[in-house]
Amino acid sequence: MPALQFSIDAEDTGSRARAGSIVTEHGEVPTPIFMPVGTGGTVKAVTQRQLKEEVGARIILGNTYHLYLRPGLDVLEKAGGIHAFNHWEGPVLTDSGGYQVFSLAASRKISEEGVVFQSHIDGSRHLFSPEKVMDIQRVIGADIIMAFDECPPYPSEYGYVKDSMELTHRWLDRCVTRLKETEALYGYEQNLFPIVQGGTFPDLRKASCDYIASANAAGNAIGGLSVGEPTPMIYEFCGMCCEWLPAQKPRYLMGVGTPWDILECIALGVDMFDCVMPTRNGRNAMLFTTDGVVNIDNKKWEFDFSPVDIGLPCETSQYYSKAYLRHLFKSKEYLGLTIASVQNLAFYLWLVGEARAHILAGDFSSWKAETVARISRRL
């Protein structure tokens, strides 16, 4: 079979939302889907068993920059790739590391060749070129690998964004060439997703969508959003990209965002999402629940012995009480980080699963309006 297959099972009549299925050699992923972020080979504070059995994760992320620096390619290759190393049996997607490299603005230098940067761990200097990033992702062994791109900050001048976008396109060509020159290392195919850039300029976004679509890759990603621009602008440019990108390929919106952002962008035609928000916010006492947003650190929960989220079909969420979870945070007990992270991830996976069910049922738009109002309120 082809390395990655994508099919559309249903489309919403009141929006551009669609329910589909991605099939990789490590399993099938129903869409729309949220992908927990496991930057360094682990989703922070959550075990792989919890991810599978309680969260309901179907695909997780790793990051090229972080895995390259630690544990390093020699360890990953000797282990047999990321699946064997961390014992996650489902599909894995790796980000190219471009965003992390470009966030190191004070310690990196961009050229046509690539980016020279300093490690945040020990200060050592490294070069990431499109070819090297493809080689690293070969060693990591993810099912879906991202092209190397430059992500310009917001706001940026038109000329800079245009030059950056064209550099991203040239780097994409080099990524494609490098993959053709090399083979997967662990007996299964890897699938390249190019990344749309172009900032907040419609003509550049259109040009970038057209260019990456011409690569005829397995799927396409929308990058460079949620980097500081207002939320309405995220929706505006996400909608543009979904309109211009091929309908028959999965669309991945990188790094977005809140649960309500995800529902709005599903309505625009996005199939795949990732964000550190559920785990990062969970570790800082913010819970996303089926009834709304909870600051579990608040004194109002001190004597609330009801489950963390009775509406969520997750054992952890129904087993522990709000009062107990608040106690764990006040006491700085590590278990609190795990419970909150499992709660938030399970909520995100529940949310996209419900979205899929309502797309299939034909009432997604009305369900979305009611759901956004409920889950975005502060409790």
C-alpha cells in the first residue's frame, strides 16, 4: 500500500469541516485529530500507557531539535528509532526543529545553506540544513516528517516575509531531493509534509500554498500562525490556506491552540492539530473540562469533592476529586501534574472525537456553537 493514505468519510454542510482517516504503517488515525506533544520523546508527566488507554491518543509528536541534542542520534539509531526507544506503538510525527532553532534569535545565523545555532544545553554550535534535518528525521524514524522551514516572527515587514517564504520553498526542494537520495532505516516509509509560510500577507500565503501543493507530498502543514497575531487573524489566514490547499490531502495546523480555536479551525477545514497548551497549562493548574475552564489552585475548590470532570470518559478524571487535586498542587506533589495533564489531554482528544461524531451525524455547526460557549467559560 502507499506509505500514507487519506480518505474523507464525511463533510459538514454548514462549514468546511470534514471527518476523515489517515492510515500509516503504524496504524490508523481518525480525523480531526489532536496530537499530544512529546518534544523529547515523552509527553511530560504522562506515561505511554496513559496516553493510549486514558487519553485516547492516536498519534504523538517528537521534535527534531530536542531529540538530536538529547539523547542524540547514536542512541536513537541503536535503539531502532523512536518507536522502539519510547515504546509508543502508534504513529509519530516529528517537527523539523525549525521553530525551535528560529526561537534562538540571539544565538543563530541564517543563510542559504541552513541555520547555525548554539545548543541551549551546552552552548555547542551546530548546523541544521535541509539535508541534515532530513537525515536526522530518518534516524528518529517518525511516520510523518516535516520539511525544514523558516518561521518569521509577527509582525514582520513584507520584504522579509517574502524572502523568508522563498527560502522555505528552496529548502523544501532540497528536502524532497534528500529524501529521494536516502532510504528509511527501520522497514517502514516516512511521509513528508511541507509547511506553508507567508506571514499575514494574503498574496504570499497564496503563493506558498500553491508552491507546497506542487510538491504533491503526503500532506500539507500550515505554519507561521499563532506566533503573536490576534486570534481573528489566525482564523482568517487558516481559512485562506484551507481554501487553497488540496482537499484530498490532510491539512495540519501547527501549534494551535485553545479548545475553541481547534473547533473554529476544524470548521475551516483543518484535520490535524498539536499544541503544548493542554500539558503546559495543566502543569500550571489550569484545567480544560467539559463544563469550562478551571483554575484548580483557586480556594473555591478546597472542599469540592466532586470528580475533576464527571463528564469526561477518563478514569483519572472521574477517580480524583477537585479538592484532592488542589491539595496536590498546593503541596507541590508531582502526582498533581500527571492528573492535570491526563485530564487536559483526554479532554482535547474527547473534543476532537465529538467533533468527528457530529460531522458524521450532520449537525457539527450547531453543536460547535453550543460547545464553544460552554467549554470557554471560566468556572
